Amino acid sequence: MHWTAGGTAKSAWNTFASATLRGRKSIAGGGAVNVSSQYLIDRDGTIYELLSPTRVARHCIGLNHLSIGIENVGDGKKYPITDAQIASNVALIRHLKEKYPITHLIGHHEHNKMRGHEYFIEQDPKYKSYKPDPGDAVMKRIRGGLSDLALEGVPVNSSPKK
Ligand SMILES: [Zn+2]
């Protein structure tokens, strides 16, 4: 789960449209493929499928090979995640869970806690990021709508490997 750190779907689209990474020196060492996400949820709750969920998108270090990224237009400050977005996230994840063997639901800000988990591929220990999105409050709202699915969060008692 992500937020785009922007206010419009258009700006997110412009970021993702190129096949190759532009700028972003901090992650350029990880390859020339652009950042992307399978889904983008606009502020009114409209869900856009940008890539098939069976295609790899570059959205989360260590977990891209088996995860589905969902971006939400917003930033938690000027553009807080809307109730319509929460409802669409819940509906989309419920739909995806019916189609794919999804076991975990995590926020980007939680991804370092997956280091050491069997799902996490560590190719370069120096290549890492610390993200604020979408934050505990947003994850609590989304998880609240999916509590019956028994999706796991980050491993209990885990701590990020430094
Ligand atoms: Zn993110």
C-alpha cells in the first residue's frame, strides 16, 4: 500500500508513464526500470489498473517479485487519504484476494520489517529505503475493512535489519 505524495492521478501517471527511471538518483543504482504500481486509486475512489497484477512493478524494494502495488493519490497532509479511497482499497484487495493467493497486507512504511522474511529478496543490503507512506492510520482503516480475510501484517516482534 502506498500514497503517491501528490494531489492528482495525472501527476502520478506522469511519474509512472516512462519505462525508464527519470531523476531519482537515490534509487537509480537499483536499475533503470521506472517506478510503477499495478493499481492507482484516485481521490474519488476511482481504481485504475496500470499494469496487470501478474506483471512485476517497481514499487517496493525486496518485494516487487511477488507483490501487487496499490498507490493512492494523496500525501497524508495536504491531500489526506479519503473515505472513498479507503472503500476502494478494501474492495480491490478483497477482489484480488479472491483471485490470487495473497497472504500479507503491508504499508510501504512497514516493508523493512519484512527483511529476513522468506518473501523478501535481499540482493544488496545497502540498497534500501525508508518510506512514510501510507502510514499506520491509513493501514488501520484499510485493515479494519478486511479483518475477516485474516491477512498477515508485518512479522510480529520483527525489527529491521540494519
Ligand atoms: Zn510507497
